[in-house]
Amino acid sequence: MANTITIEPVTRIEGHAKVTIRVDDAGKVSEARMHVNEFRGFEKFCEGRLFFEMPLITQRICGICPVSHHLASTKACDAIVGLEVPRPAGLLRELMHMGQFIQSHALHLFHLASPDLLLGFDADPAIRNVVGVIGANPELALKGVGLRKYGQEVIRKLGGKRIHPFDGASPTSMNKGLSAADREELRRGIDRVVGDFQQAVAVVKGYAAQNESLMSSFATFPSGYMGLVDGKGQLELYDGRIRLLGPDLKPWEPDFAPADYLKHIGEHVEDWSYLKFPFYRKLGYPAGTYRVGPLARLNLCRGISTPLARAEWKQFKALGSGGAVEGSLFFHLARVIEGLFAAERARELLDDSDITVSETITLGPVKNAAGVGVVEAPRGTLIHNYWVDENGRLEKVNLIVSTGHNNWAMNRAVNEVAKAFVDGSRLTEGMLNRVEAAIRCYDPCLSCSTHAIGQMPLVLELEGPDGRVMDRKARGGG
Amino acid sequence: MPRTGAFTADGKPKVAVYKFSSCDGCQLAILNLEDQLLDLVGAIEVAYFVEARRRELPPPYAIGLVEGSVSTPEEEERIHKIRRDCDFLVTIGACATSGGIQALRNWADVEEFTRYVYAYPEYIKALDTATPIAAHVFVDFELRGCPVNRFQILELVAATLAGRKPAIPTYSLCIECKRRGVSCRLVSAGKPCLGPVTQAGCGALCPAYNRACYGCFGPMELPNVDSLGERFIGLGYSPAEITRMLRSFNGYVEPFKQASDRYAQRD
Amino acid sequence: MPAIQLAGGIPYYLPRSGLDTLVSTLSEEGYTVLGPRVMDGVISFQPLTSAADLPRGVRDEQGGGSYRLVDGDPELCFQYVVGPDGPKRYTLPPVLQLFSVRPEPDYYAMEHGPPSPPKLAFLGIRPCEVAALAVQDRVFAARETGGFRCEADSYYQQTRDSALVIAVNCTHPGSSCFCASMGTGPVARQGYDVALTELRGGFVVQCGSPRGTTLFERLPVREPSSAELELAELRLEQAAARMGRRLEAEGLPEALERAVEHPHWDEVAKRCLGCGNCTMVCPTCFCSTVSDATELTSKVTTRTRDWESCYTHQFSYTTAGPVRHSIRARHRHWVTHKLSGFVAQFGTSGCVGCGRCITWCPAAIDITEEAAAIRGDAQWAAAATAARKEVAA
């Protein structure tokens, strides 16, 4: 008999998600889907608010990456008032962003992904968590805590608090610069952060070498890639042009300005998920679907400006033998290489003499009726777009979050894994774990993706060809 | 009275952490207790915490920490089961305590919302309102803030373990500001600071960064919102602006909601 | 001859250039020098490293619920009124860890004992603040009361014993000020080691204690000219005449005692935010709360004393709830205690006329107006007394 398996909630991702797997009469997987269902309604309830409130309001979309929303929003506000951001303010914002990458990538690797990598997919769930990791490799676990703390401390020093900070060096919230004492304190810690990320890269590389066949086969598929690059085409996280490449790493579109995103990106809607599916307009859906985030960024950039991360990136590129690295598990490797870059970049920023220059930026009048702000969030490209009236009142808001861009890819990954590992007749713990692990590669932030929608626990449902739910595995939460 | 099953064999309280519609920030505040996290995990039994671990222990739980507001029919059902499962139910953060930022939609037409954002609005199963947990079940204790102060979570657990009342102040933010020696944003800068009607607990974070308080800890005990509103009008702010200031992260909690409705009418 | 005369023994004159020597000499003698400096838009009372930290060329404009820094005479350093902070922040710190203990099998071991304060020099405090220290002395120093002997607050006592008070007489009172009517300013009469009066070129110096004399004799002082002395006295006389407000204290304690049910309290309660700012900035408000916090694993317990306010729910909380459950009751309590209860309890008014509660009240509530409304309402007072007699009969 045909079944649907539901995994709910998917654990150790940010937020909750639900997966349904449809199997045919022969017990083979015919389709797997990841659903998102929660309703918060940011795009609508922000209408009528004043644009300069948005950096504080939109960071509440997500408690994991509030800095990303804060900065994308701040940049959209800059565009509305036509602000040329002074160099020191730009450095402060970028430093805060690097703090965010350090803490977010550390959180994902050490708290969320390492149980799979260190303990294996089939380990007892009682120990397959961060506590188990502490037992298996206490030194690594402590490094994880330390890295996270450092990143959070960067954010706190610049923004007052770790979650929902309020600085961002913007006309909407520029309040305090970086004091010489705080700069010194951060400089004292940064070498250790760089070193710890180097070790983390070594650990993930070691895992990849030991599990070569798994790495190359697990949720591996071609896709387009999107992300920001700097003027030289190198990895860029804070400010640059958008690059959109096809599966062969040939440009689908010449690099374009973030403000032009609507010309090139459309959003497809499926009736079974609240989360939309972005795609490259010229190719349509699903031919124009692409991935974002660490794997995409390392695939599409032409280099990395900092030496240690650049060396690792070269080895990473070699894995693709000239083409793209397509395996979803390689997100983990790409993520730690990016963490290393963020640490090195933070060190450069802290050494810049302009970083302690304090100046007041005042909020000018509305100059442009619309503003776009784009940053690379830890999970991928984040787009904020606001339309305002002459008094600065918001008339329309459009947000495309990182996890949204990866919506198609996550579904594809779940499909790949379900087909390879799920036997329709039985639900095993290891199979559930693998489906979860596929999703976890993308480090989906379901708070972000449900900014418009509500709760999203991952339920695994076994569904017959007729769509009837035959079995369901829900782990609390649901 | 706590049930015996709410404690482990060695006497540790079983603690559950739940998420409703929210941003995860308050749960994350628990993980942010780096220096105290191991102490905390040693003193309690984390029985249910989806974000941190797969394993779960069956209810009852001695303490339930709830993040997020009730926004979907499914959540409306789930909170009643959670109430039965937890002996001491604590809301953590503005969403759970007052409805949070998404409660702004309570002043609008939700159907219009979903039509706007989604191609298949009929598929969206959202309630018309985003409401605090206490609108559905009895809540034993509230921790305020957007996000919560992680040390208040620690204090709550420590106090519960010691069998005493948590030392969570209910007075105004001004008292924290003055203790800390932060210059008054309202008096010395003419900024519309909500501190005089907002509950302390954050440590005067915003004023210390030269920002007016925007009330993320919600109303203090006996908030005199009208008097502060009159002061803002004296500073040149319009009733519409005051309405907007009150309707933010705690806009749907009674004293702020009522005052904002009055100012909205004056507009 | 000006109506105001400088008190004290033989005066000196310290040229402006001597200010830096004053600060460095104090530092060399092991004092933590506290004085006025501009921080985040206010003149705060903070540690100074040199005379350059002083608010030179800066003035404050104060009024009900309003405080702004503006440009002043570029030469002068003490042309402001008072900031939100004063010596209270150091004699009675807002947060003070009293001690911490660690449980041992059959006793508690002391981890950290009572804190000992640094040796402080209060530079540039106003006569009203000198008077406030005298009020605090009555509260915290050892004393007999109602047949009981109260022990001194040891931290306070140690601070006071070592602190050096270098007052600066007030030549720039603000619109919130009423020290002249309280008899506490604008000239310091006692309770100081040294009192300065600022002129453009320097300071007329009066030593009020042997410690003060010894200190200033080491500084580059000279004898003041009679013109300098006369100018200083003139400045102070002008200051006394420029007080923005006035409080008639005569008969006030009795009037307030009788006014418990005065309808004026209802009127003020509509405006009062219950935020507690007045109590935090008041230089004589002394209330504190003591709490213990225990670490989860080590079980080390720390006892802390924090500033508390009679405007909070927890302040008067008993098993049955707070004694004063409304803003009206809390506000009435504060005013009545300050202007009436203090007199009975400590033999002095609790108000020194510094005007801080007026300036820092976000709702601009004015204690002088309130006192006047209640005191001046003779008709109501008479009717209330008659009613009370009737009830008693």
C-alpha cells in the first residue's frame, strides 16, 4: 500500500519544518516535499510604518541572523535617502556582518551539523546532539562555543546586544562607534578565531576525505548559483554586484546591480508550501532555479581576498575538477571556509585605522521612492525592497530571504535522499536522519522563510498515490 | 504542586522549551548563556528542546518555557496540551507575552494580508490575530523583552530550583538607567523615550547607546502612558506618531494597546 | 558691601592655571578625583584625569523636565547648575556587592568581604550638594534614635571619613533651583574642606578645614585683591537673586501631615509617571534593596545592595501586597517624607533645593508648586482639621 511519511519537526535546524514523502504502490518514493507553514505577515503589517523603522522591525524576522536583516534593511533605507555611506560607517557595518558570519557559521557547524559529521547518521539520537559532540570531541565543542561567543561579542560591542542589536552605523540607527578599548579587546581575540576556523576546516576536510563516496553522492545535483561578488569577482558578503551562473558556471546574466533584481528574478508559487520558489526569469521555473549560500558563493566567485581562505578555496575548487561542486554535503565545507574568510576579514577591518573614527550621519529626506538593500546573509542572498511615499511612509515591502532562494534546492535534495535511502515499507530512525541531514546542509532558517508565514515543524508524512496520509512520524512540536 | 514525573530520578526538574510564531531569538538567548550553559544543563534535565536536540523525554515537565505567539489554528490547539504537560509555564519574550511584532496584523485585515503575499491564500491556515499565550491558557510567569535578557532566564531557573520568587523587576526602565548613570534621552535630548512606562530588565541597553527606549520589555507596573504621551505631544510629536511608537513589539498588550487606540482616534 | 559674604578664614586666590596642579596634586596624594565632565549631553560627576576634563565653556539650561548643554563663557569651568549625578553615586553606590559566601559542609566561608571604598576627592560640588552630604550624614552616621543606637553604614562612613570636599560656590543657578530659600546656597557655609568661587581669571579660595588649608598651601596660591573678593561676593549675591524657584518651608511639615487626603494629590497623580527618576537623582534619597543571588553549581551566594525607589511596587511589598498600591499614594509618600517626615526622623528637611527632581522629571512635576498648593490652601487645611476633630469626637 502506498504511503506518505512525514518528518516533523526536523530538529537541529533553525525553526521547524515538515517533509512529506509520497510512495507508490510498489513502496518506492515518487515525490518528497518540504513544507513551510507559519504566518507572521511582515510584508503587509509594515505597510504604513516609516521606512527608518525597518532596520529594527525586520531584524525581528529572525533571531538567528538579525544582523543580516538589519543591514539589508539599513542599505535599503540608505538608497531611499540617497546616502553615500562614509567609509568608517561602512567598515563598522562590515565588521558587524563578519561577527554575524563567525557566530552563525560556528553555531551551524558545532551545534547543528557536527552531530551528523562526528557521530554519524545512525548514532543513537540520545547522544546525537551537541551534548554528544561535547563527549566525542570536547576540545572541538569548546572551540565552537568560543567562536560563537567571539562573533556575538563583536555584534554586542557594535550594537549593544547580541540578538536584535541596533547599531548598523546607519542614518536610521547610528549611535556609537567602536571605542579604542573595544577594538583592542577584539584584536586580542581574533588570531585565535582564525586559528580555530583553520582547525574546523581541517576537521570537515578530514570528514570529506573519509566519506568520499557519500559526499559525492548525497543529494548531489546540478543547479544555477547566485551570490554577491566584489569588483574583481571575488567572494563578497556585504556589498557588491549580483552574479548569477548556470550549472556549468557560465553566466546566465552579466553581473548586475542589486537594485535590478526584479528584472532577473521571479517567484514561483506551489499550493503545498507557504514559501515561494525564486527562479531566473529568462529560463523560467524550474529550469531557472538556482542555489545560494556558502556552496553557491564558493562555486561562483573567482577567488577570495584573504590568504588562508584563498588557499582552502583553491583546494575546494579542485574538488569540482573545473566544474561546480554539486554535493549538498559540501555546503558544510564551504561554510567553514567562509568562516575562515570572515575571521580573516574581521582582522583586516580591526587593523584599519578608520574603524574607530566616529561620525554622525543624519537622516536626510526621502529622495527616492524605492530602495533595495542586498547583503549575503550566512545562508545566502538576502533582498529587502521598500517603496515609500514622500513622507517616508511604506507603501509596499518585498523581502526575498536566503532560505527562500534555496527552497527548490532543498526540495530537490530531500527528493534525492528520499529516493536513495527511504524504503516505503518502514520508517527507520537513520532514514529520517538522512532526510533531515539533507535539509540541514542548507542550514535553512525557517524563521526567516516564515517571516510571511507561520510555524514550520518538519513532519514526515507517508502519503499514498491518492494523497491520503497513511503514516506520520511527528516528533513533538507538531 | 509539581507532579513527581516532572523530576528525574536524581531530582532534577525536567524543562521543556517550545516555539510558536516567532523569530527563535529568545530560544537562542538560552544557547547564548555560554559561560553558564554547562551549569544550567547540569542543574536541569532538558526534556524537550527541538532546536538543540532530537531526544525528548515524556511529560510532565516541571518548567515549560514558551517562545512565540499563537497565530495558527494548530498552535491554538497545541498550547492547551502544553499547559497540561507543564507544571510551571513561563512565556519568554515579547511574542509569547504580548503577541509580538506580528500582532500588528491584529489591526488589519488578515485575508488581505494573505492575498497580498500568496498566490493561493486559501491554503494559508492563519488565525485573524497573533495573540499572547496568556490569551489562551493560564501563564505562571512572564519574562519580557525582544529578545529576553538571557540572565533573566537563568535567574528564573535558579530561583525555581531554590524555591524562591525570581528577582525580576517590574519597575520602570528609568531606575536601571539612573543606576547605570546613563544620561536621560527624554530630558537631556528631547527624544521620545518610552523608558518611563517600560519595564526594566534589559539593563538600559538602548539609552546607553544614545537611543530612546522603544519599549521592547513592554509596560511596567502601573504605566501612566497618557501622561508620557502628553509629554511627547509637548515635544512636537503627533498623535499618529505616538500611536506608531506604542504599536511595536508590545503593541498588543493592554496598556499600550488601549493608549494607542486612544491616540489613533485623536489623529 | 555686598549682602553675601564669604565665610571661612583667610582667603586665598588660585589663578586658573593652578587648577591642573590641584588635580595632579590630589592624584599624587592617592585621591580618586571626582568632578564635573561632559558625557553624552550632560555634565556628569565622574573621575577626572586632569583639569582638561572639566566642562570648560559649557553651560546647562534647566527647566521642568528639560536639560540642555549650551555654549557659555569660554573661560569658565563651573558655570553650570548641577548635573543628574552627585557624590551620592559614590557614598551610596547604585549597585554595591556587600559580600559573597561559599557553603562548606558546616559553615559558610567568606569569598569576598565587604568592599572598601577608594579615597575620594569631590571636586566642584555645589553648596546644595554639600548640604545634602550633611543630610546623608544624619541618616548613615551612627546615631541615637528613639532610645536605640543605630550603627553607621560602614561603607558610607569610610567614604566620608576619607573624602575631601572641594566645593565651588554657585554663580550660575538655574530655573529649577531654590537653594536660597532652603538656606543651603548659593554659598557653602560649612561641611567643606575648601570652597572656591570662580572668577574669569581664577578662584577665590576659602579653607574650611586643616586638611583643606594644608592642601592649598602647597598650591600656587596668593592673597586675593580686595577687588577680587568683592567681585566674588557680588557674583554670589547676584546668584542668590537669580534663583528660578522658591520653597516656603515654614509650616510645611505640619501642612503636609494634615494633607493626606488633599485633592491635589489626585491631580498630580494624573501626571506622575511613577518612574522613580526623582528619587534616583535626589541627593538625599537613600533607599536601597538588598538581594542575594546564588550561582547554580558552585552555590556561591552574593549579597548586593541596589538603589531602590519608594515609587516601585516591590518597595512596600508585604505578604498582603504593596502598602502603597497607587501612584498617588507613592508620590504623596515621597513628597511628604521628603519635606515633613524627614524633619521628625532626622531633624532636617530632606530637601536641599537643588532642583534635580524638577529637571529630571519626564512629566515636569514641580515639588515647589505642589508644596505651595498644599501649604497655601489654608481653607482646605482648616476644613480637614475640623473634619478630623469631628471624627475624633
